Amino acid sequence: RKEVEQDPGPFNVPEGATVAFNCTYSNSASQSFFWYRQDCRKEPKLLMSVYSSGNEDGRFTAQLNRASQYISLLIRDSKLSDSATYLCVVRKANNLFFGTGTRLTVIP
Amino acid sequence: EAGVTQFPSHSVIEKGQTVTLRCDPISGHDNLYWYRRVMGKEIKFLLHFVKESKQDESGMPNNRFLAERTGGTYSTLKVQPAELEDSGVYFCASSHLGVDFYNEQFFGPGTRLTVL
């Protein structure tokens, strides 16, 4: 069983739309949670950490449900520049475990 | 401040040959990690150095892979002999030493390895 499962998409949404990504993780001992963004043929870059109380950064909102082992990312008012692959990432000890990523394309 | 750098950016070799990948972490980062993404799969952890010591190498696929970090600065990952299934993108990441579970790992641009 994979450590992190997420819907690969693709998600094609118009500019201005709201889009939500979900992922689940298998190991209840996981310690911290992140969303990374990866542009085509580039390295993953941290988008935001995900805290138990939920957190928001501008148009981005992340939620964590430890009981259900579920993480979400909500993007409001999508921009063309949001087009990328969004990676759900879980940390256990010092190591990161990645989902396969969800591909988002924002259409003009 | 310079980010994590990796060399080469691309490498195409034949099955049975040897390839050495290099990673230079962000200056002052004691943690150094190697990850790999093979086609269609998720990025997977290979190993973790703290300074020059291997902290965790549980993700290394087999003994054809050898990682070193002499002097605790840059690291090399050697694949010898390379097999077709070793093709993929090899990422290096680094971070500060610390117990903060939200300590960010910064990734390099990756080395795209193709084994023919």
C-alpha cells in the first residue's frame, strides 16, 4: 500500500474557479504534512505546510484531519500561473513520502 | 543565497555503464537527501545524510547504488552497473539540522538519467 494516495487528475478549470485536491496517508505515525508544487521538468517547491488547525495563505487553504488521515488543498480564484502538479507530502522521521501528484491546468 | 545544485542535469548511458551524480546542498545545511522519481511513479526517498554520516539508507534499491558525502559537504550517488530500470529523475534535497517537524527540505533541479 502506498504511503500517500492522491487523485492524479488532471483537473482542468477556468480562471477564477475554485478547485480542491485531496489526499490520504496510510501511516498514523506521520508527523507533518505539506503541499509541494512542481512545474513541468522542475524541482518540487514547498507551497505550504499543513497544520492540524488548518491554515490559509492567500488564495490557498490547507486542512488536515488526523483521525481520517486526510489532507486537502483548496485554491480559490485560480490563476493561469497556478497550472502545475500539486504533490501531497507526508513526513515520517526525517524522510518525506510523496503522492504521485495532481495535475492542474487553469484555462483562460 | 545559492540553492541546491545538481550535476549533470541530464545523463544518457548504456546499460552496464557507470554514472556518478553530484549534489551540492545549500551552504550550512547538514541534512542531505537523495530521492528518485521513475516514470509514472511518485518521488521516493533513497537515503539521508547528516553531515558525512548515513542516517538512513532504507530507500536504496540495491547494492548497485553507492552514495557518499565525504567531508559533509557535497554528495555523490554512483550507479554501477546501471540497469534500464534505473532511468528516472534523481533529486537531491537539503535542510538545516533540527528537530522541527516542519523543517523545510529544499530540492535541487534534479538529474534526468536515461539508461539505454
